[in-house]
Amino acid sequence: MKDKNHIKMEDISKFPLERSLKHNDWEDVSYPELKEQYLKDISEEKLKCFLRVVRYGSPFKLGRYFYRIKTSN
């Protein structure tokens, strides 16, 4: 994915993702679902921040949910 200046943004589409309301019960979520429901409607700056934070291992709150790359527990 590239921004308006054609600069490549972080890619999380290949990772298994999950979401949670309160950081305790995590449920699987697919990247296409996340992209369709939330990522298409946020500003480019917020999208860059979301992708960067999630890609480097931290949860990020977007709407009601926290999103992260699924841990391998």
C-alpha cells in the first residue's frame, strides 16, 4: 500500500490479526475485513500510524477495538 506521495506504507496484510474490546479476550479478524470496515475511512496519517504501531508489535485502538498481530502462544 502506498500513500498519496507514492511512499510505501507498512504492510500487515500477511499477518494473522486479532482484536479486543479491553485487552483480555482477543478474537481473530481478517485483514480484508479490517480494511473494508475501518481502514478505508480513516485519514492517511492515522492509517500510517496504525500500520506502523501494529506492525511493530503494539496494540492500536481504532474505533471500539484494539487491534494487534496475533501472538503465537
